[in-house]
Amino acid sequence: MKQVCLLLFASVFIFGCENYKEQLDQANREKDSLLTLAIQKETAIDSFISSFTEIENNLDNITQKQNLISSQTKNSIEFSQDAKQRINESIGIINELMEKNKAELENLRKKLKGSNSRIAGLEKMIASLNEQIVQKDAELAALNMQLLALNKNIDSLHVFIDTITADNSTKARIIKDQTTKLQTAYFVIGTYKELRDKNVLNKEGGFLGLGKEQKLKSDFNNEAFTRVDFTQMATIPVNKKGAKILTNHPSESYKIDGDKKMVKSLVITDPEKFWRVSKYLVIVTN
């Protein structure tokens, strides 16, 4: 009887141990499964967060580029080629970032749709990011319209500036020509015979051939004169014996350097007054 009891107790003990082991294995399998799910969920969350961060960083970069473009185009009068190049580079970067955002957002939707478990708040975050991207698209469209309008204005401004520049060049040339003409004077030095032969002087007046005066001919030969800019020439060398000024010039506007034997030069002390009456100077020497 005692042996029978021992056998029964041993059988119950062994069965209990096997049952406990089976339950323990089942618990370990469930724990491993839950751990695997937890790791997968954590990995998915990390992936979602990484994607969110990348999209938000891209949106921040786009905003910075927008602000840069606005600052470069605000109150711009002259739109240089370098500024255009910088703006085009910024627009290229913006377009590239927007394409990345849209691709990353679509990837997020696929991840969430393929996920076995619904992660709280992810749909709301994705919807918010999508709204930001749509808003940014609208802002960029408006910015492109502004840039198009600005380019048209700048093209018109360049045409206007070119017209004004050409007009100013013409006016400057006219002013220069007029100034040169106003500052141009002519002089000739020689004996009466020399100047008569050059068709510059003749003798007029008098009575019966007596008392005739040397005068500048009305149709004098202009080629016999030396052309000068009187603002650049205050002294005219003479270096002749005896010299007199035949043309009409105010006496207080010049002086003779020399004496009766030798006239060295004519010194013009007030050029504007000297040449005001006549732009032609005739000096007759002995």
C-alpha cells in the first residue's frame, strides 16, 4: 500500500512539472512575441519621427530661402546678374526640398498604412505636415508670380535706362561739341604782306590812295589761322620786332610781353573777356 502511494505521488509530481514547463515555455514565447512587437513598434516610431524631423527641417530651410529671396528683391532698383543667379539657385534648392518633402510624406502614408498597429497621433501629424506642404506650395506659387512681375519691371527698367543712357550720351556729345566750339579761337601772326598774300588782310578807306587802313577781309581765308582752345592757351608766342593787334579785343584783358624792339609774347589775362568780342586774333608784325 505504501509503495502504491509513492508511485501515485511521483506520477502527480512528474505531470505537474511537465505542465508547469509547458506553461513556462508558452509564457516565454508570448514574451518574445511581445518584445518583438515592441521593438518593431519602437523602430516604426523612430522611423516616423526621423521622417517628420526631415520634413520639418526641409520646411524650415524653404522658409529661410523664401526670406532670402524676399530680402534680395525688396526695393530693388537694379537687378544684377549675380542677384538673379543667387535667386535662381535658391529657387532650385526650394524645388528640390519640396520634392523631397512630398516623397517623404507619401512614404510616411505607406508606412502607416502597412503598419499592423495604429500609432496614436500619427495620422494627425501626417495631415498637419500635408497642410504645411500645401500652404508652402501656395506661398511658392505667389513668390514665383512676384518674381515674374519683378523681372518684367526690371526688363522695362533696363530698356528705360538704355534709352536714357543713349539720350544722355547724345546730349553729352552735343554739349561737348558746343563747349569745344565756344572755347575755340583762331589766331594768325605775320607781316601785312604775308597776311595779304594769305588772303587775310587788305587796305581800305583813305583818299586818293592815301591813309588806307589795314583791315580783316570780310571773306578772309580761315585756313590761314591756327585753331586753339583758348582755355588752355593763355600765352601766344610772337618773337617779332614790333607787333600790334589788328582785331578788336578789350585792352584790359591782355598785355604785351616785350618792348618796341622785340615783342616776346601776347599774355591773355582774362580769356573770356579777350575772346568775347571776336574769336579771331590777328597780330601784324613789322
